[in-house]
Amino acid sequence: MFSITMRAMSDRDEQKPRGGFFKRLRERMNRGRGLGLTLGFAGRKLDDELAEELETQLLMADVGLDAADRILAAMRKKLGKAAIDSDDQVRALLRDVLADMLRDHAQPLTVDTSARPYVILVVGVNGSGKTTTIGKLARRLKDQGYSVMLAAGDTYRAAAIEQLQAWGERNDVPVVAQQPGADPAAVIYDACEAARARGADVLLADTAGRLQNKAGLMAELEKVVRIAGKLDPAAPHEKMLVLDSSLGQNAISQAVEFHNAVGLTGITMTKLDGGAKGGVLVALAAQLDVPFRFIGVGEQAEDMDVFDADAFAAALAGIESA
Ligand SMILES: Nc1nc2c(ncn2[C@@H]2O[C@H](COP(=O)(O)OP(=O)(O)OP(=O)(O)O)[C@@H](O)[C@H]2O)c(=O)[nH]1
Ligand SMILES: [Mg+2]
């Protein structure tokens, strides 16, 4: 039992990613190359010509034009007319500028245990990693002492329900599910009731990413949000978008669409262990005022941690330690 009603999921020692996680992020993101910049600028000044070269490299890393311009302006301000000493100097400068841009977005998820259940609705297009993220989160929250339940709100495929049940079994967490084809809003309503009856701290609700058309998907999500609010007007307390970071600029348009439809309260980025260069988070930070919650660097439960702006900026800049 918790003696206090509010507890940050990331207490002091939780806030910084464990050294092991930074190492994994650093090694796996773009195979250790972060943004993948070539650099080689020692002896040159950051003049228009060099700024253009750097801008091209940043755009190749999915940073987007807005953010690339901001990065360059900040670097020019810091460097002035001085010649660049070394690549290490550029990397350190880049790390500082990126961390400044990302810091406001590093707001860890906070579970309000007075809600019972604190409802986390997970949305995103198909294949982005929603169900896997729910499995990882269930494990993490359980390890932190919360009682957790899952809702199988993706009713389009039997396999989706089974996938969630497998995560439930693995973590010894109850799963509320109905038959394939059931109304997702009804499943989530039932799950909210069941979680309330059991006094569960957190309910993690899965949703489908697959529908014939986007308008249908968004209308379905709006209904789920509305119905989840029937028992507790504050629910869903977290509307978390799960985004595949290897989608580049497509990830930005997805985020904007989901935000317009349901009003996101958090974003979790997955698949930073693939070919993704991570720049998409910088582009998102420049365009959308939604906090980053977690980042995923693999398929296992431990391959996810709280988003940390300084560590992430260091990994993007290709610096060895956070
Ligand atoms: N490499 C890697 N794979 C991931 C990560 N997160 C999820 N995956 C994999 O991506 C695939 C899709 O993940 P799901 O969790 O099923 O995605 P979903 O959004 O629930 O997909 P739908 O239910 O079809 O909408 C699975 O094979 C996962 O194991 C990650 O951070 N890194
Ligand atoms: Mg799924």
C-alpha cells in the first residue's frame, strides 16, 4: 500500500537512465553513430558554407528544417567567428544545443495512485510497438510496486489479444479481454470497472492501429476516450502515442494527426535500435508540445527506459558517455 497518493514513476534514482541503458542506446542507435554526422570541420569557421554542409547532414538525420535552423543558429552564437578546434568540440557543442532543445520535453510519466485505476491509453498506427510497449510498461510498473491490469482494446485480430495475454502471463498481470470483433470502447469500459473493483493502481489499455481508413481509426479512438471517461472524468489520464522512430518525417505527421484527434499527453518512441538516427525526436520537439515519456531500443522488457534529454543528446552527438 502507498502512504502517499502521488508518486513520480521516476523518483530520483529513476530519473537518470541506468548506465547500462545509455550504453545500449548509444551502441544501438544508428549502430553507434547517432545522427551519423561526418564532420571533419577542424580549422574552419562556421560560416554560411559550412552551415549549409552541416544543415544537409542534419536533414539527412531526420532533424527537419525548423530544428536544423535552430541548431545552426545556436551553434553559430556559441562559436562566434572562432575557428573550430576539433570534431570533439563540435560534438560537445551539438550535445549542449540538442539537450537545450529536448529538455522541456523530458517529463516522466507520473502515476496518480488516487485514481485507482490510473488509465494509460496507448495509441498509434499498426506495427509501431504499442503492445510491446504495454508489456514493457507493465513489467516496469510492477517492479516499482504498482498493481497493474491490462485491457485488450485491439479487438481486430485474435492474435492481438493473444499477444497482450502473453505479456500478461509473463508479468503475472491480469488481462481483461473479449472476443475478437468486440467493441473496443466496451472492452476498455469493462476493464476500467474491473480495475476499479480490484483496486488496481494502473490500467494499461491497448488499441488497434489498423483500420480501413484513418478517419475511422480516429473516430474509434475518440469514442474509446469518451467511454473511458464515464467512470472517472479524468480518464484516460495518459493518452500515450507510440511512434516508430525509423519512420522519419512520417512520424511527425502521425503525431500531429493523433494529437489533433485525441489530445496526446505523452509520446514513447520505439525502435531506436534500428537504422533510425534519432533526429526525429528533435524534429518532434521543435513542432509539438507533448512530453517524451520513454524510448525503446529493442524487443525485450528491459529495452526501454525513461527519456533523458542529456543522455539522448549525447547519444545523438556520438559522445561516449552521458
Ligand atoms: N527492434 C525493436 N523492435 C520493436 C521495438 N518495439 C517493438 N518492436 C517490435 O515491433 C513489432 C511490432 O510491435 P507491436 O508491439 O506488435 O506493435 P503494435 O503497435 O502493437 O502493432 P499492431 O497491434 O499491429 O497495431 C514486434 O515485432 C515488436 O517486437 C523496439 O523498440 N525495437
Ligand atoms: Mg498491437
